[in-house]
Amino acid sequence: MALQAAALLPSTFSFSKEGKVGASLKDSSLFGKSLSDQIKSDISSSSLKIKRAVRAEAVITATPAVNRATAEGKKTLRKGTVVITGASSGLGLATAKALAETGKWHVIMACRDFLKAERAAKSVGMTKENYTIMHLDLGSLDSVRQFVDTFRRSGRPLDVLVCNAAVYLPTAKEPTFTAEGFELSVGVNHLGHFLLARSLLDDMNQSDYPSKRLIIVGSITGNTNTLAGNVPPKASLGDLRGLAGGLNGLNTASMIDGGDFDGAKAYKDSKVCNMLTMQEFHRRYHEDTGITFASLYPGCIATTGLFREHIPLFRFLFPPFQKYVTKGFVSEEEAGKRLAQVVSDPSLTKSGVYWSWNKDSASFENQLSQEASDVEKARKVWEISEKLVGLA
Ligand SMILES: NC(=O)c1ccc[n+]([C@@H]2O[C@H](COP(=O)([O-])OP(=O)(O)OC[C@H]3O[C@@H](n4cnc5c(N)ncnc54)[C@H](OP(=O)(O)O)[C@@H]3O)[C@@H](O)[C@H]2O)c1
């Protein structure tokens, strides 16, 4: 990815450490006259505006995923609903745009800054009927629970969940913490998403969409079987003693392996947790639910906000370095198309896969490092994470 490329910069620039409602009244005929009448009467009353939205959404929910054959004999698929965390910038926004403009997806932009998300959606030309913004701050487990509740009350089905949001704090000298006191990178990137994905699994299971998917964005930087993944500080979860202690930096370390705080390593460790979690989901739930679990490395998207905390010189040099030296640069638009493929491409339904793309932008199943595919470690990360987020 990009971070690994930081490793490939000349040593003078070494940065390893420091530095809606789409339903028409006609649709309500599915439920017979009484609901239709009810909705009509609600519409006539402006005070019941919200109620109307919820009921109309309920119509969408109850619409079978594959509708009856049309006059031409073709079967039609209802619009899918995809939740994307961190859709207010970078990869998440580009993916939201790519999916929304197909007209086949309604994107729930799960973001912590409503206004930023609204402006972002407008800036890329997304049209109102194709997205809804819902508040989610992954740095607070209460906010995650609230999001789940809000989503359920919307009445929409959940067909695909994309855990994409992340923070990267390579220049931080001291750890910062989530509302519950977890080191921020692992708290947001892993634990917040862990609770979200676990909480929404049942919702996804109830959807009748033909291809349901849970995608957790990974990274090459967490994989020590790559050049990029070997750039110090390398990802390493050790014996998980810091995670088991709650990463609070008080009576336990803020790092998963129990070591001293290092913001770049904390990010890479969190990405290992993301990739382990996806595989553990696959082992525990794929056979029973049919849900496809996947992770990916979208390529080095050197221009995104992920590098906002880096020193200005890095941010200036990183994109051209990736474009002209490593040639690993991928535009936000291209990366968004890649993630959109993992969401909706009928050929990418295999579960338990970590997808990557070659130079011709063709997808392939990539190999994870030994640690990022360690079955026993995945089980332990899962069990400790369950306790930390209050699920066990
Ligand atoms: N850039 C790369 O080269 C690269 C390579 C490999 C993998 N990735 C992965 O791609 C994903 C997206 O990163 P990006 O490069 O697109 O970076 P980005 O532009 O910074 O996007 C990150 C998103 O996460 C959101 N976010 C951060 N903290 C949050 C919180 N507490 N609650 C909710 N949302 C939060 C941000 O919201 P705000 O807008 O409110 O800050 C933003 O929308 C990450 O998982 C990253 O690890 C990136």
C-alpha cells in the first residue's frame, strides 16, 4: 500500500516512526389497500413526515430481493443496501460513488461528521435517492450501538457491510484513546468495527439478497510476507497481552503486544486484527449463513486523508514517489472501483479471501502473512475482543 511505500522512500525521508425514501405509493400495493391508505394519510400530514419515511422504507424491506419476472421475461433484483464506514473521504467515498452511480445500490454512509459526509457526497455527484448519511463514531462503543439501532429503525435490509474507516497516527508521541479507553488506532480500526460487524451479522443474515457480503478493509502493511510489510516498525501482535489488558495505557500497555507505544505499529497491528477477524468470521459463520466474508488490499492510494497526521514533507512527496518510483500508486477512483467490485461483482463471491489487484487491475486471491493467517491467534483476538466490547 502506501504506508509500505513510506518504507521505500530515501532514508532522509524515513517516516516509519516520527514522522429516502425510494419507494413509491405504488410499491405499497404489495401489502394491499390498507397500508397504501395509511401511507397516503400519513403523507397528507406534515407532522408525520418521519413516520412516512419509516413506513415507506418498510415497503422496501419487505420487497423480495428478486422480484417476479418482468414483461420481457427478465428477473429483476431490488436495489441492494450497503453500509460503508468512513465514507466521507478517500476509499470509502470513492466506493460509495462507484456503487451509487450504478443505480443498483443505496449507500448508507456511516460517518462521524454529518456535514463533511454530505458535502463529500455532493462533491462527487451522488444523488439524494442513492444515499443516506447515518452517524457513527467508531471511537465510542455507545455510538456503534446507537448506529445499529438507528439503522434497524430505518427499516432497510442489510445486504453488504463494508468496514473501511481507519485512523493512522504515525507521528504521535503518546497514545490517545477511545471513549472506553482503548488505544485509538486499534480501538477505531478493529474494536469499533468488531462490535459493529458482530451486531449487524443477524441483520445481514435476515436479508434475502442473493449475495450478502461482509468486507473488512485490510492492508499490505500488516503483512510481513511483503516488502512493504517489512518496513519497521513491523506488525506483530505478540502474545496479545496488551489487548487482553484492554490497551488502556494505565495498568496495561497501549500496544497489543504489550510494547511501548508506536503509532505506525498500532495501525499495522490493527490491520492484522482486521484480516484475522475476517477469517474468523468466515470460519464461524460462512457455512451456516452463506455470507461471503472478504478482505482486500486496494493498492497504494497515496492521496487520501489517511496520511493527514503525517509531516507535510511526507504528504508532499508520497504521491509522486508512489507514482514515479514504486509505480504502486492507485487513484482514489480506481481503488473505489476495486472495493465496489468486492461488494457487488458476481465473480468475487468466494469467502475467506484477501483480494488484491495486479498491474492490469485484475483481481487475484492474495496470500496473507503467517501472523495474519494464524488460526489460533485469530481465535484469541476474537475472544478477547468479544470481552472488550461487552459481547462476552
Ligand atoms: N490510503 C492507502 O494507501 C490505503 C492502503 C491500504 C488500505 N487502506 C485502508 O483504506 C481504508 C480507508 O482509508 P483511506 O485511505 O480512504 O483514508 P481516509 O481518506 O482518511 O478515510 C478514512 C475514513 O475513516 C473515517 N474515520 C476515522 N475515524 C473514525 C471514527 N472514529 N469513526 C468513524 N469514522 C472514522 C474518516 O472520517 P473523517 O472524514 O470524519 O475523518 C474517513 O472517512 C482504511 O481502512 C485504510 O486502512 C488505505
